[in-house]
Amino acid sequence: MTTSQAPRRVHPERQRRVRTAFLIFSAFAWLTGILLLALVTRMICEYLLGMDIPVWAEWIGRVHGWVYGGFLLATVNLGTTARWKPIEWLLTALGGVVPLLSFFVEEKRHKEVREQFQLAPESISMGTRLVWFAGLVVAVTVVTALIAAVFAAAL
């Protein structure tokens, strides 16, 4: 005999806590990914192409390190709030050290959290869109400034 059970309703307070933890996680995931791309760009310019790098570009690695620390804390916060298994924490944390992976990890967790906690799509996506836009502005600014500084130094 087959019976289909409706999924258990998630308490609104728990939904609110998970949504808040996810938005913090999402912001740090995007910032970590963007800074990691800027760091990789800087390292390619400096070590592979042998270009002189401006002094301010040396701070990209340090800033990425601090933001990655925030990403780890946000991962633990979301993991405890969503009651993830430790392996999920570890796999999520690794997303901040491989270029581009943090964007895919954030999207995967976005779908999982939204489905598991019955969150309305717009409850997360608006915050995520703001983070994406801010991240895009930061990425374009950093990469443009880095390229301009490298070309100015070459002239």
C-alpha cells in the first residue's frame, strides 16, 4: 500500500533563521569567489607574465584571506542552522579555495536550502541578486584597475 505523505511544514522561525544564515553565506561565497579570481589574475600577471604589480594589488591576497575566514564562519553558521552533516561543511568550505567553485557551491546550496526549508524563491533570490550585482561591480573594478595599472607600468 502506497501512501504519499505531505512534507512536514518547517516552522516560520526556523525558516527565518536559515534564510538569514543563507544570505550571509551567499554574500561571503560571492566575495570569496570574486577576490579569488582577482588574486589568480594578479598571480598570473606577476608570476607567469613577469609584470610589475602595483603595491595595492599585493593586498588582494590578504583581503581574500580575511574574507575566506568570514566564508568559513558563514559556512559553519549555515551548517549548524540547517543541521548539515560535517562532510557537507567540509565540501562547502573547499569552495572558497578553488577558482570559480564558490559560485557553483553557492548555487547548489541555494537550491538545497530553498527546497529543504520550503523557502519562497523570492525570499533568497532578491538578496542574492544584490550580492551578485555588488560582486560584479567589485570584480569589474578590481580587474580593470589591475589591468590599467599593469599597462601603465609597461608604458
